[in-house]
Amino acid sequence: LRMRDQFRLDLVYVVPDLSQRYKRMQSIEHRAAMTRLLFDGDEQIRVLQVQADDRFGGGELWELLAGVRKIHPAALVFVILGGDALRWYAALPVGVRPPGVEILANDRHDGAPLPAMVDGLPVHTIDDLDRGLSATSIRQALRAGRPAPGLTPKVADYIRLHELYAGEAVAPDEPC
């Protein structure tokens, strides 16, 4: 929400990746459900299900961005990424990344410095936007018997009900 407000975004699409090549994570079903619960009732945020919409190809990040551009051809398109995702995205071959997409990045200062530019466009950063919402911090809090910071009650209930983050996440190449 801070990204939306600070950069005056009219509409934000939140799209849980079908897979991420750079880290392990929960299944798409659980991530999509938690994302819908997190943004429930916010009319300026829409959670998209890429597997139900052929405009998003196979669900890779560059296909998602191209799909959003098809839906809104005259709009400025931004992608909001965390540090790991930004480093991965910036390393992709130039022809894979869609042209003209600006990056908004959450810098947790937990790794190598983030690039200042990608494809000649500036990377806009907000510091420590969602430190409490990272899967790592959720796992650590739950293992210590503490509530995970930053979670809404609906998402926390979902995590408890489905016993998520108790162990290792689903491998990125496992079928969903």
C-alpha cells in the first residue's frame, strides 16, 4: 500500500508467480489464497489468477508484464519487486524483459546492493517495506511461538489452518 500511495498508482495488480526460479516457496494455491485475503476489500488492488487467463502466457514475470500492457496499452506499467526478484530480473537477457517497464523495489538491505537502473530506467526504492511479511520472518516467528508481524488476522488464520511455514516451503519445480 505504501508503494501504491507513494507512487500514486491508480490500480495495482498483484499476481502470485506460478513459480520462482530464484527461491523456494509455498504452492500457488496457498500463495494466491493468502494474497486474496491480504488485499480483501481494497478496490485499488486486484489479485489476478494467471493460470485462469491466457493473456499471461505461462505465468513468467515477463509474460505477466506483457499481459498487463495488453490490458492497459496506454498506461505506465510498473513492476513491484523485492530485492531477490529484482536481482534475478535484472540478470535476465535484455530481450526477455518487456520494454518501458519501470521498477519499484522493496530494499530490505539484506543482500547485495540493488541496481540503480535496469534497461536505462531508474529503479525506485522504498526501504524495508515489508520486512515482517517475508516468508523467512513468518517461519522464524511461528517457530518461536510468536505471531508473525505484519500479517492480517485473516492471513494468520489461513496459515494456522493449513499449517503453512512450519517446515520447508514447496520446491519451485514441484507441480502445484
